[in-house]
Amino acid sequence: MAISGALAGMGGAVQLLGMGQRISLFAGQEGFGFEGISVALIGASNPIGVFFSGLFYGALKYGGSKLNLIQAPSEIVDVITGTIVFFIAISHVFKV
């Protein structure tokens, strides 16, 4: 875990230091943590499940950006993702 944390910290530092002149744009990348948690929840923390749920989540995000072509609100993707996460989380509450 220490090696993993060190590598993640170095990767974040390299990304932050590389964006020195565009530091205001760095704040636009927030939200990766919630997306990672929801992908892990959908994939049930199984490596194969997380891979396929990551593909599903990426397809939702990519498709949501194209919804403007048909004059549909792109926020519907967030509603769909939230609904999926809600029902998966609720199923864990009612497990016997």
C-alpha cells in the first residue's frame, strides 16, 4: 500500500507540476473520486466487474457528451448513474 500511495502521489505531483501555467484548469478535473467509487460499487469490487463497469461508465459519459446533438440535456447521464448507484447501494442494505 505504501508503494501504491507513493506512486499515486508522484503521479499527481507530476500532473500538477506539469500544469503550472494552467493551474486554474486543474480544478475542472475534480470528481474522479466519486466516479471511481461508483465504478467500484457497480463492479462489486471485483477486478473483472470493475473493468466492465468502467467501460459502461465511460460509455455513459462519452454518450452523454453527444446528447447535445439531439437537444437533450446531458445531465440525464448523471441521473442514470445516480439511479444505478442508488439501487445497487439499496440492495446491499436489504441483503440478508
